Amino acid sequence: MEKLASSQTDLVALLAENHELIDENRRLREKLQKTERFERYRLEQTPMGDFILQLKDKHVTDEEPTHAICTYCREEGKLSYLSEGSHRYRCRTCLRSAWIKPVERRPRSRTVRSGI
Ligand SMILES: [Zn+2]
């Protein structure tokens, strides 16, 4: 009888361990899937020296046109699309910019200068 009780205790421990392993496996699979999303992108430098992650050519399709994502958000595990303007890419999530070319600044007006 004592042997039976001991076997039941072992079985309960094994079931608990099995449950933990299933949980861990699920967590690792989710983590891997999140990481794999970013393998479709390559690091690219803009003419102004900033970095973006550009979708690799082999992944560009009619349903997924060429686009870039944010390198900063990627570090946080987030996939954030960049909007592309004439001077810069801009992340809609963290609001950081990756500059393509400098903005030409207009000379300041005299009224602003006289205030200094
Ligand atoms: Zn971002």
C-alpha cells in the first residue's frame, strides 16, 4: 500500500513537470515566431546615416509591397511600419525619424532676430 502511495506521488510530480514543460515550450515557440518575423528584413542605411529595416526583395509581393520598419521598435520586439516622406522615414509608434535628406531651412526673418 505504501508503494502505491509513493507511485501516485511520483505520478503527480511527473504530471506537474510535464505541464510546466508544455507551458515553457509554448512560450519559446511564441518567442521564436516573434523573432522570425524580423528575419524577413535587412538593415539598411539611409543617405543621412540613419538605419531602417527594409523588407527583403524576395518577400515583396502584390499583397505585401516594399516597406521599412523601425529599428528601435524592433529592439522592443515590436514591428512598426515606417511612413516614407520626401525627407525622412517616420515611425508611427515611437515617432523617431530616419533621415533621407536634410530639410532646407529658410533664413530667419529680422523680427525673430531682433528679439534675441
Ligand atoms: Zn519606432
